[in-house]
Amino acid sequence: MTEWMSDISIGIIHALNVWVFLAALIGVIIGTLIGVLPGLGPPVAISLAIPLTFGFDPLIGMSVMLGIYKGGTYGGSISAILINTPGTPAASATVLDGYPLAQQGKAGKALDIALYASVFGDAFSILLLCVIAQPIAAVASKFGPIELFSLLLFAMTVIAGLAGKSMVKGLIGAGFGLALSLIGLDPVEGLPRFTYGIDSLEAGLNAIPIIVGLFAIAEQMQQVAERARVNECMEEEPKSLDPGDDHATWKDVKSVLPIFFSGSLIGASIGALPGTGAAAAAFMNYGLAKKRSKNPELFGKGSLEGVAAAESANNAVCGGALVPMLTLGIPGDVVTAILMGALMLHGINTGPSVFVEHRAFVFTLFGMLLVSVFMLLFVGKIACNACRRLACLPNYYIFPVVLLLCVAGSYALSFSMFDVWVMLAFGVLGFFLNYMGIPLPPFIIAFILAPKMEQSLRQGLIISGGDLSVLITHPLSAFFLILTVFTIIKIVLGARKKTSTI
């Protein structure tokens, strides 16, 4: 415990380094601004930030990206409250009560409660991450290659099964990711495979152009296909006759504190489970808050409890999702998959050994996350006013800038036009996958996890002399395989039950 406190203290001191501090602050500001703009969000912003921060120190680059993650998750609530359009999927539940409050002239009160709930949920989940991450990693360090393969298979099954509306389509997306991960040099024999004589493919497909294409380019194509919206904003925001409605009072905050706690606990727990996400956590806590409320009839008509429930839960997911990514090397959602890819580019492999090989880096990252809680509060108070008109910015101003950043960022990775063409190709592929209803998170998570899965399986088989029975004779491996089977059965039965009730 003393060693842990010492490491956290040193991490906070390192996080106060002027460059790390500024990087995190810039990330929170950019994330909040991006979160306000409907149709973008943290995955797109972080995808663009990776190549732009590639030449920086890993800690500075990650500070920017984690700041974007936190700020972007919160920023979606601003447009949800002001223009009835969630800036991110995580803010979908915030719309239900946030916009009705704005129509009643209580936009300032709703924005304040959303900010305080976001900060509370963020702080809670980060503290939980700091406390439990190292013990989980210590347990996971006992895993051999066979156990690690079975764990990764279980995680991928959960992600593929829960992402999107169809388990089959989720598995198809994961299958695409697995297939594309095979391109490049064989990890054991060192021979090229599926390169078709193209020298640029011998190193494999770079994850970053793929991520940028799938999320940034495909999203722009999707919105163009649906005809770029021009946001309709209230010409003049309704004003309440009560001056107290322009901000949240201590009485307002005190009344929703229990919801802050429940939302933070639910959000952090949901975040740590692969394949769920912030939107699921927000709606789950929203339903729980409505059930426990003394005034459930106000939900959906302008309830501060509803705003608090949604925002405390969706922001607590951020810290929770970092737990499996750092300790087990398993990204829980698409954002942590992108962050994991960024760390790999910087030579930092997440997983049980990260606390041994990169201990100083991890605890400085924890320190930065704790410090950035106050940044979110500071930036959020300013953004509530500054972003009111930004939320109304039409897409034809946004698209050219995003496209330029996509091309420049992909080219800057290795100064190769090949990466740019890969980015554009996967943008088109992402557009068609969206059109067919095949979810993208299983695709990209499978692409990132597959090399580790293959390496673990082949190492285990080399050790066992090619005996596949080790998958079930090793107790932990057998346990995860049984969980995988039960998960598939549960998802299939749930899908059949849902179909039969329609």
C-alpha cells in the first residue's frame, strides 16, 4: 500500500510537468469541442490525433488522446441539451430530459448538472482504476499463452455478440478483422503471407489508417449520403423568470448526489465489461433512477435527476474501460481499441506486464488522469457558454477540415501515399459495412487483438508439442472456454426470444 501511494504521488507530480499538463488540457478542450459537434465524437477525434501526435513522447501523446476521450464524452451533453441532438451516442439518454429543461428556460441548470455529474463519474472511475488495476494485472500475470488465448477468445466473443443488433453481423465484422490481421509476416516463421507481391504489405496493414478510414471517412460519407444536416437552433434560448434557473444551486446538486454515486458505480462496472459502452450504461442508470425517484412522472419532461443519471454513468465508463485495456490487453470498446493501437505504435504493449515494463509511465498516466478531472470541470464551465453556437455549425464547414486532417495524418505516419490509399479504401469499406448493418467495433477490436491471440495460441501449441487438448486440460483455459460457450448460448437465446416477441 505504501509503495502504491508513493507511485501515485510521484505520478501526480510528473503529470504536473508543464508539457504533460498542457497536452492533457489541450486534449480536454479539443475533445469537448468535438463532442459538441454531432456526427464526430471521441473515436474520430482520437483517430485523427494519433498520427498528429506520433512524433511526441508517448506520455504527451496519450495525454492528448485521453483528454479528448474525457472531454468528448462530456461534450456530447451540450448539444443534447441545447439543440436536442446528442453530440455522441453516449449522450443519447441526456436528450430525454436535457432539451425539455432548455425549453423551460433552465438550460444553464441542466448544463451545470450535466457537468458536475460528468466530473463526478469521471473522478470515481479513475480512482477505481488506480486502486484495482495493479492487483488485476498481478493475477493476470500468472496466465500462460494458452490461458491468454482463451481469455482473448472469450472477450472477442462478447464484443462481437453484444455489438450491434445481430450477433451474426457482429461475428462477420470480427471475422473481417481477423482475416485482415493475417496480412504481413508470419510471427513465428517470419515469411510473408497474403501480400500478393506488394512490398508495402509485408509489414502488415497499419492500424491507424484503417481506424481513420473506418470512423472518420466512413462517417463523413454516411452523413453526405443522408444529406449533410444544417443544425436548427433556437433563435433565442427561452429564459426563465427565476434567475436561479440559470445555474445549478447546492440544493439541486445535493438532491442528485445519490444518483451521481449509483451512476458512477454502474458506469465504471459497465465500462470494464467488453462490448457494452457508455450509451448502455447511461440508459441503465437512467432507468434505475426513474424507478427509485420520488417524481418519476417528471422523467422525459425535464428532470434534473434524468440528466444526472445519464451523464454520471456515461462518463464513468471512461475510467472503467481502461481497466481491461491496461491490465489484460483487452479493449472494452472502440475508443480503448484505438488507444491500445496508439500505445502499440509507441512501443508500449498493454497487459499484465505493463506494470513491470512501463511502471513509471502507467502511474504518470494515472496522475494525469486524476489531474485532468479538474481540467474537465474548468473547461466545462467555460464550454457551456462558448459552445452554444458551435453546436449549430453546419456540416459543410466541418467536412473539408476533417478530410484534410485525415489525409495529412495518414501520410505523416510513414510519409507514404500507400497509407493514404489504405485510409480511403477502408473509408469506403466502412461506409458499406454501416449500410449493411455490420458493426465496426468488432472489426477493429478483432484486428487489434488477433495478432496477440495468434501468437499466444502458437506459443502454447509449440510448448505442448501441437497437442490441442491443452486448451481444456489447463483449468483457467477451460474456464474461459466454458464462459465463451455459455455467452454464445445466452446471446443466441436472447436474440430468439427478442425475435419471437416482435
